[in-house]
Amino acid sequence: MQAQAQPRKASEESRISDAIYSRHREIERSSKSYMRSLVPQDRPLTVLDVGCGTGLNAEIIRGKGHTVVGVDVSPVAIAQFVANGFEGHVCDVTDGLPFPDGRFDLVYASEVIEHVNDTAAFLGELARVIKPGGRLLLSTPNSAFWVFRLAGLLGWTLSEVQHSGHVRFFSKRSLVKAIGNAGFVDVQAGARHIYMALPDSIGRLLAPLLTRIGAEREYRLKTDTYVWHFNRFARRASPLWADTFIVTAGRP
């Protein structure tokens, strides 16, 4: 397996990522599980995992019989990714991916686009490395989610309530438009919907009941706390209820 050399000057995003991956691996979430369930299983694919981290998603996708290659801005993450038996490269997508045109059947980009300043360049480079007829599978937070709307009413900005590395904020409309403008077709926006959320201080008191009725306890990196919520996957994202968009699109 191979890893590309670290860029000379680390970006702010890579410093944030290095700090996170030095402490722990990626955090599993139902939104990630929903997204992975959309990876085709009818034949072996060559998959590019963009923002691969240490390989949480890649390991499960590989287990379905696919070949996975990863890229990430974090040298710390890529070192662990390669140690897990993958080909990995340290790079910023907008600076250019180290692959020829049309190498991959599927590009898998889980919650990366919101960390990128140049959305058009990012999507254009993903399109370049996908084979004609291949697919893009991409997720990102919904900045019009009802929880963020309530936070706005209380005086909080999106940059204050989302991950500190987020530099772009998407609604369903703006995300679908950006992907279509990059030349993708058949853009379908699904989502993880969340209908109720409780802080851990309340959730723990009601834990037996909440667990029995299907609530999920999930860690939130931004606040270093847990949140209890009810969620489900929806193939058609609601601009209000979606907390994470999960988009599929084709490369003509």
C-alpha cells in the first residue's frame, strides 16, 4: 500500500483533522450507515473514498467486495488508513487528485464538501475521476435543519453550531444545484431525518423508555456531548427534517 507525501504547508483543515484523528477514529452514526447502504452490491467496484479518515467507511465498503482507495488532507488519518491495508493519498481535492480521468466507478464523499472553499472545483475534480456512467455518493449537513433554525432564532450562527472546519453551508436547493452545475445528472437528494432531539442530561433519565421506542444516542463532536434523537432514512429529503443530506448522482 502507498501513501503520498505530506504537503509542505498544512492547511487549517488538515491541522483540525490531525488533532481529531490523533485522539480517536471516526465516530459511527446512523447517517453513515444509511449512506453506505446505497453503495451498489451487484458487482465489484473501484471506489474513491474522499475524506477517508482512518477507514471506518472504507473497511465496510471493502467488506462488500469493492476495491477502495482513499484521500484525505490529514497525514495522521492517511497513516492509519494505509496501515489498515488501503492505498491512501494525502491531498486536497481542489489542488487536483493524483488519478487519471475516469479511474473510479464510484466516488464516495461523506461530509467533506462543507469543508471545501471552492465547491465548483471540488465537484469538478470528483466528476473528472469518475468513469462515464459511474456514480457520485455524497453527504453533507443540512444547514436549514430545524435544529439550526431554532438556534438561529436564539442568536447562534451556523458557524457557531456546526463543526469548526465547516466553511460552506448547504440547503437542499443549493446542494442539488451545485452538483447539477458540475455536470452530474439524475441528482437525487435523500437524507437522514431527525424528528426529535434531547440533550443527554434528559435522555439518560429516560434511557430505558427511549431505547425501547427506538431512540438513538449519538456523540456530537462540536460540543463533546451526546444527544438522543429519533431518526430514519428518507429517499426524498425534507428541507426541514433532514439533518444530513445523502445525495446520489450520475456521471454522463
